[in-house]
Amino acid sequence: MVDDVVRTLGFSCMGSRFRRIGQPLEADAQEIIEEYGLTIQAGQYPFVAALDGAAPLAIGKLAQAAGITQPGPTRTVSQSELGLVDMQAAPYDQRKSISLTRKEKELVDYSKQSVRARISAAVADLFGNLNGPILAQFAAIQDGLAEAALAGRAAKEETT
């Protein structure tokens, strides 16, 4: 059997460790999102949450609110033909002011009650018993994800 080099190298491969945890978490979250019939991508949730709480926002402010660089929200906003956001020209310069569409606001409200609650419960289940050194916790998270995806960690809430 081949050794897991990334685990063996410890702190020198933290970025790889974060990706190993982040990618399956996001893929599992996407699966849950789709189970609820929503078309939003898991990676768009931070933008939607920022716009839900503080819209309208310029691209730079949206990037800042999501804690990432500007290309991410620029790509998301460029998909506005999907009905995610409304763009309005700012009265004082050429920048666009971005807010959620009425349809997206309704989906956000639905999501807060269903999708977010289920994903949060599943992640809490995955992370709930962690203690000790961070590398051991990362190993436990990776092992936990290999054992059961997020969708299997929290029972699907019944919608009425």
C-alpha cells in the first residue's frame, strides 16, 4: 500500500489538506442543495448570503464580504442570466450595484430553513467529536468524509 504523502508531510502541505477537506465538503453540500431542487452552486452561497444581508453591493464589496478576491464574484455575477442577481449602474460612477432578484430572495429564504440547516447539522456531526492537534483533526475529518458524506450525516428534513 502506498503511503499518503500529504498526511505524512503534515504542516508543509496544509493547503493540500484544506483542499482535501474543502472539495468533498462542497461536493456533498451541492448534492444536498440539489436534493432540495435548488439550482444554485455551493460555491455561490457566500455571495448570496452577502447580498441577502447587505445588498446592493459593488463587486469589490461583494468580494470583501465573501473574503475572497474579485474574480470569484465577477464570474458569479457574469452568470446573472441565470436569474441570480440584478445589476444596476451606480449613480456616481461606472461600477455596477448588485442585488438579489425577487426569485433568488425567495430561494434564499427557503434555503435558510432547509438547506443551510441540514448542511450545518451534517458538518456539526462530522466535526463534533474533534479534539487534539490540528493534523489529527484533519485526519479525522478526512476519515469521516470517507466514511459518510454530509448527505448521510443529517436526516433530510421533511418539507411541507
